[in-house]
Amino acid sequence: MVICNVVDETKIEPLIQGKLDIPVVLEDFDDRVDDEFARRFGAAVLSVLAEYKPDLKPYLDLTPAPKDD
């Protein structure tokens, strides 16, 4: 089971100060949230989540995105 929680950012702000922030600049993706963006974003989120929830790792079967040349 994967549980996704949504929490008001202002309530957790003191807990996340100085922690890892990963900005996603939509301009880098031509200001589009399309299927490929969703695939890559979802894979990245699941990979980060698996670092904190190692029990998730065996369930992940993600194909890495092709490298830009």
C-alpha cells in the first residue's frame, strides 16, 4: 500500500526548514505537465520515497529515462 498525505505547508514549515527541497521548474518542461512529465515526476517521487521506505523498493520496476545527448 502506498499512502499519500497532503498537509498544509504552513503547519509543517518548521519541521522542513533546511531539509531537502527539490524544485521542479516547469519552464524546463515548456510549461507543460504532460504524460512524459508525469511519468518522470512520478518515478522520481517513488524513488525518493523508497529511500525513506525501503520496504517499497522491491515493488519498484522503473525504466530510467533516456539520457539527453
